[in-house]
Amino acid sequence: MKQDLVKKSHELRRRGFTVGEIADELNVSMDTARWLSMQKLDEKEKPEDTPIDFAINWNSLGGSSSRLRYVSAALSDMTLNYGQADVIVGIAVSGIPFATMMADFLEIEEGFETSLSVFHPIKHRKDKDKDQEGAISQNFAQVKGKKVIIVDDVITSGRTVKEVINALIAQGAEPIAVTVLIDKVGISEIEGVPVESLIKVNRLG
């Protein structure tokens, strides 16, 4: 399994993916993606050198629009506890399909007027410096003065979600909830915003 991830990370690196994009593509943390990229192919890794992480593969969902729709409906249902949202913000790249279908579901099934927006995290930038920040796309719905739900596929540390929350607040939005498919760290809230997940992964021992 680890060698498969090493091979995939090397292939993505050759195709020009950043460490952040590799982390998203393999659904691992940034530290794990960095570690995988530094491994030699077919090298036997020492167990103590391997980062503690869980690799999540949800290809069976991503390859099926009907399954994505069902999962997005479940994610939408979890947000109803927090009232009506004006905008659903999908975190690029993997959060966007869920966010798109959630906005559609909430509009059709619940009668909410719900728009879609997209957030580009800093981890996807090739040239990072301390002054750079992630950005909300200007090609989608504006968030100023809106109640917002943030959507992603996996939380591995919470850093990206925190980045989105801060960007939204800076633009005058009100984040009311975060929904994710999988929570790998057991976070119940970030910056005071509640986090809801379909699946929580716990490491024992």
C-alpha cells in the first residue's frame, strides 16, 4: 500500500502537482505527501520513519455521479441543524463536486435559494510566501453578508478549513458550519464554527 502511494506521489510530482495538490489527490496530510515524495521507488521504509496518517481512497464515490449525489444529500441533511445557508463554499479541488450538488439539493429539496462559491487554498500555490493567502474565487457567488457552509472531502489537520473561515470572515461572510465526508482527526469545531462529518476516523493506541 505504501509503495503504491509512493509511486502515485512520484507520478503526480512529475506531472507538476504541488505538495498540497498531491495531499489532496491522495487524501493524506501535507506532511505525509511531502514524505511520500521524498521516498525512493521500491525503497523499504523504516516503520519509525513513516508519518502516522490514514490514506483515504474514495474512488468508488468520485467515479459515480449518483453516489456523489447521495453523499451530498447526506451532507446537506447534516447542515439543516444550522439554519438556511445562502452560499455553499467548496474547497478546491475535491470539495467542489460535493458543494455543487449540495447547493442544488438544498435549493430543490429544501426550497433554499443557495449559491455556490469556490475557495483556492494556499497549499495549491507553487510559490508560497508568508504574505500569500488562499482566495475565494471571483467567478462564483459573492459571500459578503451571506451565511456560508464550507464543504471539503477530508479534514487531515484543520489548517485549510481555518484558512477558509478566516478568509470568509475577512470578506464579511458568516460561516455557520463545516461539512466533510471524512474527519481524520476528530475535530468538532474550528474557530468556533461547528464541523460535521459523515465518517470519523480514529487511530487507537
